[in-house]
Amino acid sequence: MSGSAFTREDVAGVAVLTFDLPGEPVNKFTMAVRAEFGALLDALAGDGSVRAVVLISGKVDTFSAGADIDEFVALRTADEATRLARVGQALMDRVAGFPKPFVVAIHGACVGGGLEVSLAAHYRIATDHPKTILGQPEVQIGIIPGAGGSNRLPRLVGLRAALDLILTGRQVRAVKALRMGLVDEVVPPAILREVALAAAQRLARGEGRPRRARGGLVSWFFDRSALGQALVLRRARAITLRRTGGHYPAPLAAIDTIRVSLGSGIELGLPYEAEQFGRLAVSEVSRRLVDVFFATTALKKDPGVAEPAPAPLPVAQIGVVGAGFMGAGIAAVAALQAGVPVRLKDADLPRVGKGLKAVADVIEGRVRRKSATRLEAARQLALVGGGDGFAGFRRADLVIEAVFEDLAVKQAVLREVEAATRPECLFASNTSTIPIGRIAEASAHPETVVGMHFFSPVHRMPLLEVIAAERTAPRTVVTAVAFGRRLGKTVIVVRDRPGFFVNRILLPYLNEACRLLTERVPIEAIDGAMTAWGFPVGPITLLDEVGLDVAHKAGLVMHDALGARLAPAFDLGALVAGGRLGRKNGKGFFRYRNGKKAGADPTVYEALHLIPGEAPPAERIAERLAYAMLNEAARALEEEVVRSPRDGDVGALFGIGFPAFRGGPFRALDAAGPGQAVAILERFAADYGDRFAPAPLLADLARRGGRFYPTA
């Protein structure tokens, strides 16, 4: 870092410190910044002309992103990491014990170490701008708040609110932060500095109002009393274990740290926090989660094509053809995240009406969860209109189709869209199985046709696959990638091959689970083995979630494209013909009551002419299913379906919930070692057939002693 990170301006006895780290898009507490900040505190404490301090950011939309991640990953031992935490805690202690009022003025993201500075301050003011968010996301990279946050947050906002923020990494907007006591005032951005100065002067005169505990007797009992806190912590631990399967140690360490802090005092809580931080910071789980962080950060800057990349075309308005579940979801996200006008089209007005109702439900859900105001929701909903014709499509820069999964239908839609739009309008297909090149055969401008494969439900699933066909122009790809990011998606670019990437690796996994069923392994044993391995749901549950009709059709396409190794284990179509569609009609491999899963349906065994038997060890089940997926991932990389192991890992993590603590399929193969992976696959090939024959790329790495990722 060259130059100072802080500038000081004295205004009527108040020292205003503007934090603006040179050469960086966000403010980070690097080693040099910590040293400069400490020296400033010394100077200000001894300056008789200064009666109070205001800390404000000079960045456009960030207060502080916290610690420097590069310094964090350079740590090699737990002792080094513990010392780093103690240094941070000492600096925060100096803020908390500063002899003059210390006010923070927050605009933009205030997370991690940035929030820990705010927790230590005496008064917090935040702007009501949508980009102002506050949170402790450390758990997302496998650590806990280590500069005092695990100790100070429960004391400030109460135990339950603190656990919610720390255990989930969730970030809240300013209005929510005010309600929970995380900030003291919320103001428009234009007057943030003025209000902060007034607050500092008021506090310097001794006129600051005392903080009052929020809530009534129930809140006091659970958040402040020893008995209530013990009950809350015990329940939090049980829920965390159930959700994480014990694979993620950071949430459990956070619970233990808070228990020690509240039970024994902050004097013991801070060193315990530092020790837990130190242990976690060099753990394998944290290293894998940091890999994921770096991968997703790099993808945000990746244009999606080889450099030099053309600039993306502007997308100011879109059309969506198909007002069903997927189409309505795409329209809702476009209004919510990108803020663009959307025209929704379907064959008749009742279908359009259902689609608009689905859009409204998504937007209203944000209001119910207090993540948007009624005014914001009204503005977003006003962006979406629809009809049974192409009125309004002439102004669209991009049209996304989400119609029935049939080549002829999609080609017909493409021809209709091209007749109703300008020649430069891009056309994207949301297909999950049909090659984009085949769809583009119906186009007069195949260079403008691209795939944009969203995952269901669109407003929750973070991944978008952008599919480039042979004739898709680079500018079309770049535009689709850029717009996908405006939608808040993590975007990977994949080659136009059967199943693209996510479904390509998912189908062998699901098919192998079905083969286990034919071997009389109980449904619960199959799903239990994979949730224990780290997946959020088991493969049989996932089949019900996807829909047995959808899975059947996709399986036939993949079998036709990839041959015998993806031959179906049994005819899913027979179950579909018998009325089993999965969760959507309440009848699949599982039973459903009021929309909730209620155990495996024993009659499905009769439909398959099976009698469940004894289950093999869970580890054996998990290894077999996992390696069906891992081997296919290696095949897909060899065929350049994904451009890099990074893209494949991110796709699996965000598209199908591959366990994040394992880092993705390619990180998992590196962790096992390609040689060991090949040995396992060869054993399975001998036992179960050639579908387990090791991918040539994997076998080559094993021979050469190579890896998918270079060693550090």
C-alpha cells in the first residue's frame, strides 16, 4: 500500500477520519492499515482540541470489507492465526475504551472486521441505501469473528439475533439493523456526515441517550438471563449439528465461544475467541471454503470468453416467453435484481395471469421477510407486464424462452421472437437438455442465440450456466454473462454438449442411486449415506424434487447422447405413467403431507417389483455414488464442457449443492489423489461394469502424478 489510508479533518472539535485505502476498490484492514489506525488513535486520544471522533468511508459503496483475505491465507499455523486475532482484538479494545466518543458513519457494505470496528464504537449511524448491509460472514470461509465480534455482538443485539448473524453469515440492511439494535440511527446518504457530526458533538456534551434493552420479558429471558441463554445455546447447537452434519466446525466453535464469553465474561471470552479462530483458520475446511471464495470472486471478473473480450451489449429491457414456474421466476429476478422492465408472454391470458401472480408472490415474499419495503416492492412489480402476444417485444434487447422442453416448440418460439424483435436482439434458451446449436438451426441470426440455463427455483438458486454453441458470437456470450451477474447469479460458461455441465455430472449420480434401488438397498439408506457425505438432500429425494417426469426425459436424452454407461437402471417412465411425479403432485419415491416429506412410500417398491433388503455400509454407498459423479466431471473437463476445474467446482457447488467443505469435484479428486481415485474406480468397474472405467484425463493424471490444481 502506498499513501495513507486515512485522512483527518477537524470540524468544531470533532476529528473526522475518512477511510479510503489507496488502490483498492474496498476498504480492508491490512497490517499497514491497522498500524496507521492505531497511531491515529494514539494521536487523537492525546489531542486536547479533539472532543470526539467520526469514522466514515471514502469509498462509493463500501464502509469496510474487513480483514485482508490475502494475509489470512498466508497463515500457516494455529499460533500465527491466534496472534493475528489477538492483534485485531487489541485494536478493537482501544476503540471500545477510547476516552472520547467514537462514532461510525456507515454507508455501503460493513462486514467482517468492518462490523467489528462498529461494534467496538460508541455510536453507529447507517444509511438507508440498499447497498448498506451489515453482517459477520466469517462462517462462510470456515472461521468465526475473531477481532471481538463473537463477544461483542451478543452483548449488543442479544443472543438470538447474534447467533442468527454469526451462524448463517446473513447480512441485514440498515432498517433491520436498527430494529435489532445493531445501529443507533438510519439516515439518507446525503446527510450521513452531517448527522454523524451532530451525534459526536452531542455525545461529547454528555447528552447521549442510554441504550435500552429491546423487547419484553421473554426477550430478556432468552437473550440476557443465564438460564435462557443456556437453553438457546443448547438448541442452537442441536440445530447446527442437524444442518451441517458436523462437517463445518466454525458454527459450533462460534456457539462455544459465545457460551464462554457470556458465562465467564469478555476477559476470558476474547482469548477463547482468538484460540478458536486460530484453530479454524488453518483447518482443511476453511482452506476449501477460501478456495470457493477465491473462485467465485475470480468468476465475477471473467467475461466468459478468451481475452480480448468484446464489451457486452446493453440490456435495458427483456422479454420472457413462457409464464410457467421457470419463466415467472426469471421475470421476477430480472425485476428484483436487474431492475429492468420485463414483458411476459404465454399462449393465453390465464397463463400470463398465473405467471404475474407468481412474480408478485416472489416480490411480496421479500416484504414479508423485511428485506424490501412496500414502496420498493411496488416499483419492482410495476416493471413486469404481460400478454398473449408479442406486444412490447420490439424494444427488448434480450428474450429468454422458458417453454416446454421440446425442440420443435423451441424452434417455433425462436422464429416468432425473431419476427417480433429487432435483428440485434439476443435470444436465450433456458433448456436443460436440448443442444443450443439445434435450437439455433431455426434462426436467421444464429450468432445471437445462446443458452441461459437457470436452476429452480430461480430466485433462490445462485447458479447460471451460459451455453455457447459453435456459432454463438463472443459478444452474445459476454452479454449473457454480464446480464446473468446483474441478476445476482454466479455464472459459468459451458460448451454446448448434452446435459451441459451440471446435469452431465448429476445424471450418473442419480442413475447409480437407482441402480442401488434395484439391488434392494432401502431408499432411506441411499439418501442417508449421501447426506452424511455432505449433500443437502439425498439423490432419491432430489429425484422427487426435480420431478420424475423431468428426470425420465433428461435420462433418455443423456443415454441417447452418451451411450451405455448412462443406460437407465429401470424405467422411470413406468412410475410416471402410474401417477408418480414427485413432490409436485405429492407422490413419488416419498410420501408427502401438506407439502412436507413424510417418509419413503412403501408402495414404490411394489411398483418396481422389489423387496428392500439389508443396506451395505453407508461409506460404501457414498463412495460409489460420489465416484460416479467425480468420474463424469473428469470426462466433462476432458471434453472442455467447462473451461477449467474452477468453473466445474463452482458449478457443482452452486448448481447441485456439492458439499462446500470438499471444495467441488476436482478439489475432492485432488484431495483423494488421482492415483487413489483411479484405483477406486477400477475396483468399482470390476464389480459393477465399464460405466466406472476411469476417465482418460484422470488416468493420465494418475500416471504422471499430476493434479487438477497446482500445489501451493
